[in-house]
Amino acid sequence: FGFLSLIGWGLIAVLILYVLYVNQQRTRGGGQKFSVAVIGGLLIGGVALNALSAGLVSIPPNQRGLVLNLFTGVRLPSLEPGVHFITPVIESVKYYDIGQKTYTMSKTPAEGEVIGDDSVTARTSDGQEVFIDASVTYRIDPTKPFELITRFPGDDWTNVLIRPQARSIVYNRAAIYRVEEVYSTKRAELQK
């Protein structure tokens, strides 16, 4: 909605030019007078369009928006996709992608989310150590981004929540099987 702001600033620029023009005509001895209606219209229009532009937010289809208020905290419910109005200066929007994502932990350095060996080291039921490459598919529940921000403040919740949980699940699932099952007959069960 930057075009509204651009028009607003354009109106303010026209106002300044108008005042400069009238002043110049007056210094040359012309009888030009300031028009209160023109000055008021340009000023009110410019300020109103800038305020409207600052308050309009657009939430893309695969995202949700949490409105953060300086005085009251988070305003619920979260914003659905579409155009919404927030109070300029007092409120801001934090966007959350609710689309499906994949987090990969791999021994191959360039494959996973972490540079270097990030495979899961686990012990099988017969005591053997195995190194498992794993990918986890996840997404944020679109109805609960507020719970995510309150339980895991900051933007690094993938490393704080997803990675440790995924590693723990892979580790515990591998402990159920013998080493030959992990690499052959029970591999499909382990992948679920």
C-alpha cells in the first residue's frame, strides 16, 4: 500500500509548492492570498493517506499475522489472509508462514539445515551405534501462532523446537530395532 503513502507525500509536496508559490507572488507585489481550503485539503489529504497506508497490512495466502500492540500485547485472533487495518504506530504485525516445511538432518555437509554432519546418532536395541539421516515435514497450526510466540519467543523456534524434538523421536524410534532392522527390514516403519 505504498502507493497511498506516495500519493499522500505527493499532496504534501504540492502543499509546500503552493505555499512557496503564493509567497513568491506576494513578494512581487501581487495580491495573491492563501486559500485556507486548498491548504487544509492538501494537508488533511496528505496526512490521511499516509496514516491509511501505515495502517493497512496484507497477509499473503500461506501466512498468518499476529498483531502486536505496544500497550496490550498480542491482539487475538491472528489475522487471516487478506487486507486488514491496524492502528498505525501502536500496532505492528508479525508474519508467520503456515505452509509445509521440511527440516533435514544429514551427514552430507551441504544437504541439511546445519552445515557439517548433522545426522542423528542413536543406539539400536542390540547396542550398536547408527547414524541416521532424517527429514521431518512440519507446519505451524494456523489457529495457534499465538501459542508458538508465547512458548518460544524469537524467530529461531525451528532450532529450539523442531530440531530437538525430531532428533529425540528418531533416537527413541531407532532404539526399538536391531541394527540390521534399521538398515533393512524395518526401515519403512522407522520412516513413519
